[in-house]
Amino acid sequence: MLNDEIRKKREELNKSIEENKNYEHIYRISVELDELIAEYYREGKKEICK
């Protein structure tokens, strides 16, 4: 589920870059992607600690 969100956000970011969207838009999506990736790794760490 989180993998799908990351994949979609990455596609959104790539599309924004290809379309030369403004810096603020690209930056916002990049930050959102970073947050999803961090959450993915936090969840993975919880699984390991069980």
C-alpha cells in the first residue's frame, strides 16, 4: 500500500519535472515523496524489531 503511494508520488514528481513546472510545485512534491519514503523505512524498522 505504501509502495503504491511512493510509486504514484514518484511518477507525479517525474511528470512535473518533465513539464517544467515551477520550482515550488516540484519542491513540494519532492518533500511529500521524501516523507513517504521515510515512513516506509520507519514501518520496515518496526517489522524488524517485532
